[in-house]
Amino acid sequence: MRTACERLQNRPEVRESRRQFLKQCLTGCAVGCVAIAAPGMSVDAFAVRPQHPIVKTNPKRALVIWNSQTGHTRRIGRMIRHVWEKAGLAVTGSDYRKIETATINQYDLIAIGTPVHYANVPVQLQEWIKTLPSIEGASVAAFVTYGGNGNGQHNTACGLLEQMTSIGGAPAGMGLFGNMSTFAPTWSTGNVRRILAFRDRPNEDTYQQARAFAETILDNVAQGRTFTIKREFGLDSLVGMLPQIAITKLMITNHHIDPDLCIRCGTCVGDCPVAVIRLETGSVNTKRCIACMACINNCPTQAMKMNFLGKPVYGFKEFLKRHRIEIIEPPELSA
Ligand SMILES: Cc1cc2nc3c(=O)[nH]c(=O)nc-3n(C[C@H](O)[C@H](O)[C@H](O)COP(=O)(O)O)c2cc1C
């Protein structure tokens, strides 16, 4: 039976004021952190830098690469590939981890995509880009998928383009694609409504936006129109400066594999971007874990366990199942 205190805590007005309180704390923290960081921080982060011009206005070989944990970004990447192939380009499309990095300078045009994680480009993708050789001469486009109302999606796409242009790419554009969020702690701690508000995303509008984005990039490249990378300054950018992974990890406990549920398929090990899961012992090196939720979101048997603020976390696949949500694929990809 629920106590009077629990009943009071669950009343909508109490939950709302708790949300407001948390938001104010977060904003306060962000402003505080930025104030502390400010002396060493350069306003340069928001300055517009001169960029490499687009030189190959008639691209022949293109590469579409994606970092995707639950499929939202992969789907957009495959759609871009489809449009570019129809336009006559020879296109390679792939998960970034399968790309031979030394071959990346063979392409005239590169699109790179990622989900937003903690208002930023996921750390493992940032690290991967740092290993790439020069791509001078190629044009680059960034596509970013984000959850719900979004948090930091614009600056994440800018960050991705900045990194790709720092190794010689000429920026041709960026696209932001909204989806249902895959941040498992949100629904697992009871905030289901916030996720379900976007249960129809991606939808045909998202797909139309992806097709138009792919066309626009081709057009920008053909016209030699270099895209201006300009970060936005606001609450999102302040929140993006917080050590969000470390803060999130403070709320995570009990992260391990339940041996009774594990079928030893190795999905979690394959999906973990920082190789911290050991099937033999059912353990997770939580010190090195980056709280990306790939293991939780993709485990087919819910054997991967984690508590967030004391509540058991369940993954995206299970969330879709519980709410009978089926993502309708764009027709060109199901053909
Ligand atoms: C660990 C994690 C952190 C996330 N952080 C953000 C965020 O800061 N802002 C946002 O808009 N969406 C965030 N999301 C939602 C994802 O960006 C979004 O659902 C994305 O479309 C997932 O793409 P994927 O299926 O290709 O992995 C986060 C998701 C996860 C799993």
C-alpha cells in the first residue's frame, strides 16, 4: 500500500514543481560552471571561422557514415545514400566502425551522422574522427538525430562539422532530425509521457526532410556554396558544457549482467563503444563506462541491469514493445 507521503509525491503539481526545481538547479549549475570556466574559456568557440571552399563541384564518389545505437541515425544515413545513388554517385554507406580509416580520403563528398548524446557529439565518435587522415578536397555534411524537443542538437551538428573541417573538409551543410528519445533513464524513472509525446517520430515528415536534405547538399556542392558553421549560444550550450556523463554516472548503480537472463549473444559487448563489458564475469567496468545506454537499449533479453536513481532501467526495444510502437520504415528502404 502506498503511504500518504508517496501519494503526495506523485501528485502532478508536486511532480511539476520538482521538475521546475531540478531545471533551476541545472541552470544554476550550468551558469556556475561556465562562470568558473570562463577565465580559461575562449569566446572563440562561438566565432565563425573561415572554411575551406568547395572545390569538387561534380562529385563522383561519396561516403555516408553513421554512428547509431538504436537505428534512428542509420535510417537517415541510408536515406541519404539512396538519394545520392539515384543522382548517379557511387556511394558507400556504413557504420563508422566498419570504415577503413585510411580509405576516407578517396571520397569527393562525405556525410557523417550521429545521435546527440548529452548535448554533444558522442565521445567515441569524436575520438574516431581524431584518427582520420586529411580529407582535403572533400565536401562534408553533418546529420544529427535527437530526442523529443531536443537538447543541443544544433551545436552538436556544428561540433561534428567543425571536427570534419579541421581535417580539411569543406562544409556543405547540416541537418537535424527529431525522433523519439532513446535515453532509457527518462522512461524508466516514470517520465513516459515525455517520450510518448513523440511516439510518431520518425514519420513521413522526417523522411521527407531527409530526402530534401540529401538533395540540398548535392545542390550546395554543385553550386560551390560553402556552408557557414555558426554555434548558438543559450541554455543548451551552457548545459552542453557541463560534465553530463560524470553527473549521470553518479545516478547509476547496479550496472551488471544478470547471468540467469543472459543468452550470451554478445550484443552488449559488440555495441559497447568503450569495451568495458565482460561476458565471462557478467561485469561492467563502471569507471570507464560512458553511460551511453547502448548495452541497456540493445540487450534482447533484458539481462543487462542498471538502476538510475534507484529505479531499474529498461531499454528502447522493451519500451517500444511495452507501448506497442512500431517504427514505420521509409518505403525506399523497405523495397
Ligand atoms: C545516452 C544518451 C544521451 C542522449 N542525450 C540527448 C541529448 O542531450 N539531447 C537530445 O536531444 N537527445 C539526446 N538523446 C536522444 C538521442 O539523441 C536520439 O534518440 C537519437 O535519435 C538516437 O539515435 P540512434 O537511434 O541512431 O542512436 C540521448 C540518447 C542517449 C541514449
